[in-house]
Amino acid sequence: MTISILIVDDEEAIKETTEEFLKMSGYIVQSAGSAEEAVNILQTFHPKIVLTDITMQGMDGLELTQLIKKKYAAEVIVMTGYCADYSYEEAIFAGASDFIFKPFRFEELNLRIKRVVREIKLKKKHVELIRELKDFAITDALTNLYNSKYFFENLPKEIERHNRYQHPLSLLMIDIDKFKDYNDSWGHLEGDKVLMKMGEIITSCLRSMDTGYRYGGEEFTVLLPETDLNQALRVGERIRKALSEKRFYPDTGEEVSVTISIGATEFSTHDDLHSFVKRADMAMYRSKNSGRNTINFIPPKGKNIQTA
């Protein structure tokens, strides 16, 4: 990882010699003679580390440090003279990662920069780990869809967005037909292949704003923001058709097709979370009771929806 550094110091000699040393050490370096100039540079140059003097005309180094920590993704090393009226504690409280006294040996400065670089790498790994743990907590490992826990976390947010902006919101409830029979006939490992393929198909049929979930067992839900019932039915039909055309080979010489039953509904302001989900579930059972491998819908109460 190539490290970029911005030096901020109104002492020209120190600024120039420090810049020369850091460039010779392999860093990408720019410099500024004041905090105000540094702020302008930061509009286009995005350093990993800002090395700033404390005592400067205009905005001082601590004020610059606070601004950087608030607005920019950079670590700060503060420079000051031994007799300066600032303390290590003040610098750290302002957000600095380290503190070095002038005059300093360049070797010492380089060691401090390397320590801050290690901290940057550790922070990056920590953020990645937290992201992975969060993804693990809300994702179904088999299908790579979100899990039902996240469905019930996300649904209230989408309902709130609907209520605020009055954009349509639709829901699909999907169930794999006779999945227990499939597992009994071919085993759970073959059943898992069907579930994985179901996850792939749902993902392939959705836009970036849509979200698919493994609701439980062989049931799935699809949440469709900014989508009316007609559009939701088209999405559901794409999913149904894609799976019905897929062939599975659970044993030598065996070719098996799998179908799904889908229920669709659209949210209305008279709904709550539970009535919305229940209506999609009821529509799905209508599909089951009418022969499976189809999609049915139930519009919200009081809303006359003409489907295409």
C-alpha cells in the first residue's frame, strides 16, 4: 500500500527538507504553508496521513486536526517545538494519532509514520471484519440471500419509506412445491442444490434496490420497493419461469424439474407489517391450492388493481 502524506508547516526550511526526505523514503508527498492552503489541497489530494505543525498563522494545527478528523479520512501526526504551549494530551484529544517534537530526527519521524500506517491497516482489517460479521449475521449461507431476521429488520424501513414518499411497495412470497417429497426422494444434499439454485435465480431477477430473503426452509420472500402489483407480478413470473425451465439431475439418468408457488401483494397505508406479510402468504397458498407452479395476488383492501 503506497502511503500519501500532506505536510503542513509555515517554516519553509522544515517543510522542504521533510518533503524531500519523505519522497526519498517512497511516500507520495504534497505540502502546504498554512492550514488554509492545506484545506484547499485536501479537495483534490486525499492523503492517508497529514503531518502538521501546531503553531501557524491563522488556523492552527489543532484546529486543522479537528477539521480533518471530522471531514476527511486521514490520520494526523502533530509537530511542535519543546517550548510550545500545547501538550500531547491536547493533540490526542483533537484527534491526532501521534505527536512529535521539533527538531526531530528523520529516522524517528519515519518510525512514527510506519506505526501510524500499521494502525491504518489494522483499522481497515477491523472494518472488514465487522462488515463480514454483519454480512454473516444477516445472510443465509446456503442461498446467499438475506435471512428472515434481516427481512423483519428491513421491512419496517421500507414501509416507513413508502409512507413518507408514497412510492409503491410490493412483496412476493415464494414456496418450492412438494419440496419435502423431493428431499425424501433424493436426500437433503440434493435438496440443498435446489435451494442454492433458487437463491441464484431470485438474485438474477432483481434490481439493485430489490432484496431477496430465505424466509425459512423452502420459503422465500422478495421485497420490491417502488414497484406496484403489476410490476411485482412480472418479477414473480420471471422467477417462476426461470426455475420451471431448470433441470436437476439428482441421480444417474434422472432428470427432474422443480416448480414454485408465488403470492404477491402491494402495500397500502391501511396496512401494518403483519397484514402485509399475511396477505402475500394467503396469495401464495391460493397458488398452491390452484395447482401449484403459478402466481396469485391479493390486492390491499379497498384498492382496485387491474393487472396486466
